[in-house]
Amino acid sequence: MPNEQVTEHLTALSKDQLLGMLDKMLLGRRFEERAAEMYAMQKIGGFCHLDIGQEAVAVGAIAALQPDDYIFCSYREHVHALVKGTEPRRVMAELFGRETGISKGKGGSMHLFDVAHGLMGGHAIVGGHIPLATGVGFAMKYEQRPQVVLCFFGEAAVNIGAFHESLNMAALWKLPVVYICENNRYGMGTAIERASAIYDVAQRACAYDVASETVDGMDVTAVHDAVSRAVALARRETLPSLIEARCYRFMGHSMSDPVHGHYRTKQEVEEQKQRDPIRHLFEQMSSQGMIDQQGFEAMDQRVRQQVEEAIAFADGSAPPAPEALYEDVYADPYGPYTRSERSSE
Amino acid sequence: MALITYRDALNQALREEMRRDPRVFLMGEEVGVYQGAYKVSRGLMQEFGERRVIDTPITEEGFTGVGVGAAMVGLRPIIEIMTWNFSMEAIDQIVSGAAKMRYMSGGQVKIPMVIRGPGGAAHQLGAQHSQALESWYAHVPGLKVAAASTPYDAKGLLKSAIRDDDPVIFIEGETLYGSKGEVPEEEYLIPLGVADVKRQGKDATVLAWSKMVGVALKAAETLAGDNVSCDVIDLRTLRPLDADAIISSVRRTNRCVVVEEGWPYSGIGAELADLIQREAFDDLDAPVERVTGADVPMPYAKNLEHLAMPSPDRVVEAVRRVMYLD
């Protein structure tokens, strides 16, 4: 482990910035731990993909952005939403399928949108959102706006045609998009070595002459450092980059999937948990005298309180009204529907 | 009024809307330097430059998704698909993307986007280049589907589609590009969702759109010689559908024939037959007849291709059947 480099990343950030990152990672962790419990209690339905273990990628990357920059995410995006600025209670209410949810209860865990905060959606077709992020990059260049776009996806998405089509266009047209591969080693239950001819995701950028970097995705400051460089390239020269953040999810692919089993061993998961990104940052910060155990526990208490408030808010919110069923399909809610369709409500 | 081609009417619509709104841009394969595979975009790159008329790589999924993304942040893309046959490459971006963004986001984003290009069979292009796919797209909530039959409609509908705040699938007739019709000098719009009565009659209603309107009108002309008069209704948009125009006509004629270039199974004609039986059951004097493309991949051989396409003769036969004349 190149400790000197880690310290260098650490010292490049202020104590407040680091405390903010620790706080965000902890919020994400506690939020999702409780979301898992709410799922078990059937307060949350459908598919629910947890980011536990991978929080450093979302937190480090989004910390490199300005508030009005855009992000696109896959369906594992609760933490990304929280970090981009969405209120925890609006996220929890969405998971609960309530009208107060950030997508009015119509999106669910996989489709969190908060346009006011630049969260342009969680998207649930693997790799399908990569062209959309490229399109926002196109729009920024078209209108000469200064914002950049971060596009998060897993390592399994880089075998999708849309990834390659997007990188080609982004390089050809010089678009300000940072493509961030959250390489957690498994596309559901298939290890990267069993799905990709090339394991080194960052190498894929060569095909399109796109700048690339591989970073330890369990180290939030290293992620922040690498993504900051890519964001600067996008902002100053409107050029795309590919960042491969090597991380690990401590939970199953989704809530219906075991933590370990046919595709990975318990021992492997336990070993990876030694790289816990929250503990890693805490230890580095405490070695620099920036926080102590007591301070960490106080932070943890605050975060847990926020999560409990989010749950209470979600639980106390109403489900969407039946009239909401046909709203938001078209600009004019009833325009395109025939009389019979309407009467079937 | 000027007599211009369907192709030039579309070109005028694109040009006028691009002049009107700087957020409108045209993107697709060969739309710029080459002036359009079917010359619909002729001269646009010269007028609007490479910033607003964008040639793409052959990458339908990619550039259609770029259009959806650009629309999410306020631009108004026109994405040209060289022919709708290639739209299957882009269908995830259209169906999972364009059609669903408004809903999944609880109304936070809109997709003011037109995806346009020619559809249907031309002449001996074989199975992969001869498909009428409007029923696929009309099936999807969140999309609108338009298919103009004349230069006048092509221009007015495309202008409305470009100004619409929902994604519009705009299917042009590949064999209609050279057809001519009168188009006024002054600006006009045709709203999406309003059918056009092309010919009035009392004995049967014939429903058609795009290229099939011509087939239906030829059949109506032949039938007129036998003292059978038909209402010929051009639906113009398949979603939204002008149910009022359809039902009020069928209530008068008590008989209906649907002419559709696409395949019969789960086709638009099936939807129309359902609408009519639900809303005008007591007015019907015969089951709704459907004249469709043959339920086969399009053959290459000229004689087989002809057999696979709806023809005026087949429409005449269908009208005579619903009138119990034979």
C-alpha cells in the first residue's frame, strides 16, 4: 500500500473537507443498513441494491464537483443521491413508494431523480444510461455551459455496446463527461475474469484515445484526487475521461442475493471488509489528529438520527393518490389517452 | 400554394423550426455533409453549421441516447434514423429512455424530442429493410407516433412534433418522399391527434395512414364506380388517436376496413378493431375487416413483394365483404 501517496491525497484536503467525506460515507452506510432492515420488514419492495462497501467512490467523486454539475447513476445509487444533496427523507420515502419520495414514489430504489441537485437518475438497464450522460455532455458543449457530467456504472457495463458508442462520440466531439467505472469485481454473480477478455477496465479507454486512470476505490481521498483531475480536464478542455475505481461490495448484488455463495467465498468477503473505506479514512484522519473515537461516535449518532428521521418521514407519508397513475406520462396528462383508456382507471 | 415534394415539405419544417428555436438541432447519419440519405436535410448544414446539424458515426443506440440526454437538460433534439429498420439498434434508448424519463422522475424531466426517418417497404429492399414498425412504438406509453401521408401533413405535423414536449416517433413514407402536394406559403401547424377525412362517403369507413392512404383512396375511387361510397380517414397520428373521428364515421357508415402496411399480429388494426367494437358495437353491420401486410418477412422477388403488400384490389375486396356484396 503506497502510504506516502495516501497521505499526500489526505493532506491535499482540508480537515472540513475530510470530515464532510467521512460524514457522507457514514450517512450512506447507516442509511443503507437501515434500508436493508426496512426491506426485510417489507416497507421497501422490488429490487434494492446496496452500495455498502463502495461508498468511497460516490463520495470521493461527487466531492470533486460543483453543486450544479450533473451525475448519472446505475440502479445502485442511494448513496450517490444522498451525496449529491438529496434529503435523506426524500430518498427513504421513494424507497417506501410514497408520494413524498424524490420521484413521487413512481421511480423506486432504482430510479432516484433530483434534477434540482443535478441527479439525473438512477437507471436500471445496465449501461443504457451511458449515452444519456453523453447527451448531457453534448448539451453543455452545445450551449457553452461550464458544467461537467459524471457517469457512474459497474464494470459489467463496459461490455455493453452503449459504453463503446458513448466513449467514441465523447472523444470524437470532445464532450465534458467523466465516465466512472465502479469496478466491484462482480456483475451480479459473474466475476470480471469470467466476463471480460480484458480485466483492466481503464485500458478500454485506449481504443478511443480517452484519458484514463485506475484508482483504489476503497480510498475516498484517492478517488477524489483522480476524479478532480478528470473534472478539471472536462471543465477546462471539454475532454472526456475514464476512471476505474476498484472497489468491493460487502453485500449481495441485491437484497434477494446472498452476500457470498456460489460466486465468491465468505473468506474473500471477510478479507475485503478489512479495506472498509470508512474505517480507512477514520484511521488516517485520527493518525493526523483530525478526529478521535469520541468524535467519530458523535458523528455516528448524528447520522443515525438523520436516518431515523428519514424513516419516520417515509413511514408517515401517504402512498401516491390513485390519480397519480396517469400523471407524468405525457406533458398533457390525459391528452393521448382514448376515452376507453381513461374510463379504465 | 406551392406544389412541392413530401421531402421538401419536411425540409421546410426542419428549416423553419431551427430558425425559430436555437435549442433545436438535427443529428443522425449522413444528415450534414452528405445532405441526408434521402435528402430531407438538404442545405441545412450550409444554413445552420456543424454545431446544429451533426453527422454521427453509425451508432444508433449511442446518438439516440445522446438525444434523450440532451433533451433532459432542455435542448430539443431531432434525431434522424436513416430508416426505422435501424431503430431496433436504438430501441432501448427510445423505450427504456425517452418514453420513461418523465414518469420515472415524477415529472422532473421532459423529453421534447423527435425521432424521425422513413418507414415501411420501398422497392425490393428485402426483409431487413422493409418493415412498418409503427405498432411497436404506438404500444409504448410515453411516446407519440405520427405518420403523414401528404406533403401538407408532413410539414404541419413535423412542426408540431418539434414543438411538442413529449418524444414523438415520426415515421415518414420511404416511397412518399418524391410525391408532390400543395403546401401554403404561410406558416401553419397540424395538431397531433387530429385525423383528416380524405374522402366522404356513406357505405363504409376506410382507415389508413401514411402510404396506405393512397391505397385506400384508389380503392375508394374504384368502388365509387360500383356506386359504393367510402369515408376515407387518414389517422395522421396513431398515438394520440383521434377516436372521435373514427367512431363518428363508423356510426354513420356502420362498416369499417383498416388498411395497414405492417404485419397483422398485434397490429394497429387490432387496436382499432377493439376500439370500434367497444365504442360502436351496436352500430356495426359487419365485423371490422383488416387489410395488412402479409404475416411474413418481406420477400425480395418482385411478385412476392407485391403479394405481401396491401393493394387497392385487396381493399376493394374487403369493403365489398363488409357490405356483403359478393
